[in-house]
Amino acid sequence: MNTKSIATEVSTGCNCGCGEAIGRRAIYRPGHDAKHVSQLVAELFNTIQDGGKVTPAAITSAAKSLPSAALQAKFRRAAERLVAKAATDMKEAAK
């Protein structure tokens, strides 16, 4: 019988802010990378809803909080879609 125990080393909490424990080499719990992107997009949405303007500099600044180029690109695409939709909605409302 194999009695070898496997030690799982736990590091800090998940990068998305949920506080769940992650493994030593992990950054997120499974699926929480997308959750983090969604949270950042929701913050931009709230800014737009409150009448604020989302600038390219604000998008770049928020993207820098993500740990990989792929996640940053995913966030930028979602943010650009959100800004474009908000602009379209404002034009429709003005008619």
C-alpha cells in the first residue's frame, strides 16, 4: 500500500478578490480569471451609468491590474465593446 502523502502548499488568496485559498503556483481558482475580468468591466459599466466617461487611459490602467497579456487583451476587448454600446445607446436616446 502506498502511504506516501501529498502535501498541498497553500499560498495567498485568489487574485479575483474572493479570498479563496489557491495553490502555491496559482494566481486564480479555476474560472476566477474570467470573474476578475468581469468585475473590472462591471466597474466601467457603473462609471458609465453614473454619467462618467471611460477613457482609453482608464481602460489601460484597469488592464494593468491583470497578470497576463491574454487577460489584459480580453479585458480591453470587453471594455471597448461596452464603450461602443454605451455610445450607440446614447445616440439612440438622443433621437
